[in-house]
Amino acid sequence: MSTVLEIRCSSLDRFMKCPGFAYFTDLPPNETNDAADEGTAAGELLQSMLEQSTLTPTVGITAKNGYRFDHDMYFYVTPIANEILSKNVPVSCEQRIDWKAHESIFIRGQFDICYQIDNTLYIEDLKYGWKIVDVKENWQLLGYAIGYVFKLHAEGKDLPEFINFKIHQPRPHHEDGKTREWVLTIKDLMFYHNQIVNQAINIMSGRAERCTGSQCRYCPAAGEKCTTFNRALNNALDVTMAEFRQDTLSEKQIAEQLEILQR
């Protein structure tokens, strides 16, 4: 493989779990939808609050993508902005970070929120949607942190000892709360950096197996392009149809099944 790859931090999870994705060409662009546009607008509102250091920023009635700043956005985003602003430290939003995982593979992205307090660097991300996003081993956040640490090093600045990752997801229920965090040392962060570099080397050396999993959810190759995904989907449908049973459940039994699904 000789082409130069540009991997967005938001897609890094897919490359780490499915090296074969790097070999797809002529993929359709990611489709936008109301949920994505809503999340982008909520992120823009939070950014305005943080950059203007006020919970009532000067903004229009709509975001740049045309989505309206509604009452819910203010309701859910305001506590997050308030918590960050209360720290009284400079906050960076939507700052571009780029770094090399290989001579032919560039990692690119823009983090939502970044600031430093004493020896700890904070990398935070707003997830406004309803699909639960975990903070632990979140490759998107790891990609941001690695790029920002390299940026600090290039500028001759002291490196932090710890990285505190946070996911703010104010709407869906999660047992760990609406804000979830994960703390690493710089040494820990470099362990994940080495994994990314090794995967990049493998990909450029010809490793191209396709793997199915959570990374398939929004993959532009799923369905039309990826035979591995199609086989896995058909197998799942065959098992589901063969094992399907119609039954009448009591309210207690429904509650028990819901508990199992939640677990």
C-alpha cells in the first residue's frame, strides 16, 4: 500500500479495530442527519459559552449548519460550561491537531475542549446524542491527547504528568453519570501511541483483514462494499430467525428481560 492516508481522530477507532478499512476506495461521504446536525449545534453553543466566558453568549438563533439553538441545548449545555468556567483557566476549543503515525499515515482532528491545571491536561468531548459513548480507551480522545502532547513538546513547553479524559453526555442515562472520566499518565498515553504506530506499520505493510464489531455501525463501507460485514449480518439474521419464538410475557417477565438487556 503506497497511498498517503489521512485518518480523522473520530475514525481512529475503526482503523484500530479493522485494518482492512484502510484499503477501501471510492467510499461515499458520511451522511449527515438531524441527530448529527443537532450535536454539531450543541457543540457550537458550548464553544461560544467557553470562548466568551459567559453562560449567555452572543449567538444568533441558529448554528452555522442552520440548526436552531433550542431551549434543550441551553438546558443541557449550561451546567457543563459552568463547571469548566468555574476553574478559571484558559480553555481551548476546536483547536486543530495533526501528527504522524507513519511516514504515510497522518492523524488529524479538532478536539472540543482542552485546558491544563497544574500537572494535568484535560481533554473533554461533548456527546449530545443518545448512543452511549464510553470514555475508557476512547481512540478519538486518545488521538487528540497524543497530538496535543506532541504540539506542547514541539513548542518546548513542559509536558503534563497526567491526562484526564472526560465525556460529557447530558441526556442518556449511564451508571457512571452524565460526565465520565478516565485518567492516564503520560507513560500510559505513549502505550496507546505505540499501538497506533504499530497498527499503521501493519497497514502499510499489507495487513488488510476486515473485522466486524461496533466500528461497523457508521462505516461507509458496510453493506455495499464490505463482504465481511454482509456475511456477519446474514449469519446474525439466520440465527435470529431460526431461534425466534413468539411468547406471551407477564409484566414481571418483561421487567426481567429488560434488566437482562440492560446488563
